[in-house]
Amino acid sequence: MTSDAKPTAKIQLPEMELECPIVVGTENEKSIDIRALRAQSGYITLDDGYGNTGACESKITYIDGEKGILRYRGYSIEDLAEHSTFVETALLLIYGELPTKETLSGFRKLLTDHEMLHEGLHNMYDGFPAEGHPMAILSAMINACSCYHPDIMVMEDETTFMAAAARLMSKVRTIAAAAYKTSVGQPHIYPSPNLSYCRNFLHMMFSIPFREFDPDPDVVSALRLFLILHADHEQNCSTSTVRMVASSQANLFASCAAGVCALWGPLHGGANMAVIKMLHELNESQIDLVKFMEGVKRKEFRLMGFGHRVYKNYDPRARILKKAVDKVIRKANIHDPFLDIARKLEEVALEDPYFIERKLYPNVDFYSGILLRTLGIPLNMFTVMFAIGRMPGWIAHWKEVQESDSRIHRPRQVYTGYVQREYIPCEKRGIEWNVGS
Ligand code: SDX
């Protein structure tokens, strides 16, 4: 291979040898470009769960799972967690640069302008039962929002996109808080144009008529941190869902409503609720935690909040959340037995060969639920909180799909069902009917 020749991968098939281009990312990630594979050889690849498959090229978020590195548009999660705000981080993810003062104030104004829900949408909550799951309500109401804003159906220019992005990011708080208020039988609290993104959400969640909720600044800061840490995570299940739906040129709200549904699963965003349910059961049963971990190793149950498809090291978000939990709990001078249990489980796991060999470490969900508990967020709202945090990431990926020359996502399959067979007439199967019935 001459020095200027681009590297290729040779694939030796029974029938032929193929050469496929090698694509190397800016962080030196190497990939084999197989886009011509089927046309040239008739072969496809098979990769259940996509653990070895790059679905796209993306400039938004970088993860090094072996080293436990996470960066949004090149900025480390540690720096953003310490120095940034959620709205600034959202603009960074969506537009690729830390915003100027003008961009930030302009977007903040859009968030304020679009924080209300149409009264027709508020009326829709009358149809939800109090025990309706807020993730179902969230996905339904995001889609319902688009019925009141037909302009978001066709993103003609940057201005309409930015307005739609602000609408979605702003209203997702109002929708979530209204779902909570419906579940507790309290009146919906309207957003206040004078409050920051996080404070406004807490206001809509916990204020009641004639008594405004006035949270401790540490609570607001902890919510800021939670949302920043959840803002994006490259091609995870729900973001890949958003990109899949976006690839059909479905509108932003429909794509993100689909992301909410994918996030709901206990193996994904639903894990933060599953962790607390696990800690609750362990606390109630007072089971010996070492014995419990033996049960995990026998695969009788999963250690929720542990393990990750990409991180084979400590999830950097979990490390940051663990420190935040310690700080908030120490400041509030409270004792949460769930935290003691979580710490013990982590201690046992980090020293046990079963977990070490499988590279199972705490992930973002292991401590996030404990933090949400200290903020007073009810358990069934935990995954909704994850969705509020992830919204800018979904919006950024939707935009990236629209701006790319991405084709509609349509994976192939290896068919392993019946080969062709003849129809068996119903009378031969003892069924009396005629084809017109
Ligand atoms: C999120 O993708 C993302 O980026 C997601 C996310 C994001 O920000 O978007 O980071 C958010 O979803 C975090 C993950 C939250 N989920 C959980 O905490 C649920 C518990 N964890 C798992 O079920 C699991 O670890 C996954 C789903 C996270 C990853 O699953 P994989 O990569 O498919 O791994 P696997 O199921 O094939 O497990 C590999 C081995 C198996 O053992 P062996 O068959 O090799 O003997 O590890 C074991 C598994 O049994 N294992 C676990 C375990 N997770 C994996 N054993 C006990 N407890 C666990 N939690």
C-alpha cells in the first residue's frame, strides 16, 4: 500500500475477496465502511444489539468507555458539570459551540416565551387517571403539542428550528410538572417568566396556589447538575430511536416522543427507578448484602444501576453524582439508608471477580435516584427527569440527521423462518368458513 493510499480492510469471503474503506474518527476510532458490502458481495453483516456497529458519523458527543471519558462537543463532562448551566449545555449540544451572551439571552427569552401550554393541552390531563404513568403522559403530550403548533411540522429555516427546539425544551418541564400535579390532585401551576429553567420546573412541581415553592439554592444547583449529566450520551437506545424516527423526516416532536418511549425501559432510563425499588426492597428486607450479591452472581436478579454497553470503567457521571449526593445529604443533615446500601453494594462489586471480569461498574442511574429523592422528586417521575435532561441531546441528534445526507434508517435482517410452503385449506384443518366471511 503506497503511503498516500487510504487504508482498507480486506474481507475474504468463500466466493471472493473484498476491500472496504477504513474510516477513522477524530478520536482515532476505527471503522470498516461496509456500505457497498451487499452490492459487491450479496452479504450483509449481523450484529444483534449493534454492539459492533456504527450507525452514523456524529460530532455531538464522544465517549471512551475503556477510560471512562465523556465529552459534549469536545468539552469534558467534568468541566460542564462544574462550570456550565443546563441551558448553556443545551445550546452547546444543539449548535456545537458554547453560546455567546446574545445567543444565550435570546434562547432564554424563547424558553420563557414558550413555557406555557395551550389550555386545550391542560384540559387533556382530565382524561388521564391519577395513577397514569408520567412517561406515558409525557410521550403523549409531546406529540399532542405538535397539534397546536403545525409550524413545527416543517422546519424551514434556522429560526423555526430554534423556536421549535425552545418550545420542546421549555414545554417538556410544564408537561412533566402538570403530570405530577394531576397525579396528586393539585391544580396545575403556571410557569413564571422570572425564574431560571431549573427553578421554574421546581416551581411548577412544588408550588401550590398562594404559596410559592422557594427551594434551597443547593437543590436548584443539584437539579442543574442532574440535567447536564443526562443531556446526551451519543448513540444510546433512546437517541438511536430519535435518529431512526428523524431519518424518515418525521418532525422533531414525534421523534422525541419516540425517544421518551425507548427511554422508559428498565434496562435504559427506567433503571433509575429500578435502582430505588431495589434499594427499597433491600432496606425493607434487611437481607445480608453479600448474600444478595451472591444471588446477582447466580443471575437470580440484576444489580440495577450497574453495567453499561460502552463504559467498561466507572461511568464518569456516576462519579460526579456520587459526590453531589454526598454534598446535598451532608448539607441537609439527613441520613438516607438507601445511600448506605448503595455504597456497600458498590464496595462489594468493585472487589468481586464476577463484576471485575465483566467490567461492571456503577452507571449514571446508580446514584441519580438517590439525588432525586433528596430533591423531593417522586419515584415515578425519575425517568421523566432523565427525559427532561436528555431533550437537548435528542434535539441535537435530530438536527444532525436532518443536516446530514442520511438515508432513511432501514436495517436488513437474516431471515431464519420457514421457507416457502403451500397453503392448507381450512376444511383440511377442520375449520368451517368461507373466504368471504
Ligand atoms: C443507561 O447506552 C447508554 O449510553 C445508556 C445510558 C445513557 O446515558 O443513555 O448510559 C443510560 O441506560 C444506563 C444503563 C442503565 N441500565 C441498568 O442499570 C440496568 C442494569 N444493567 C444492565 O442490564 C446492562 O448492564 C446493560 C443493559 C446496561 C448493558 O447490557 P449489555 O451491554 O447488553 O450487557 P449484557 O446484558 O450482555 O451483560 C454482559 C454480562 C452478562 O453476564 P455473562 O452472560 O457474560 O455471564 O454482564 C452481566 C450479564 O449477566 N451483567 C450484569 C449486569 N449487567 C450486565 N450482571 C448483573 N447485574 C448487572 N446490572
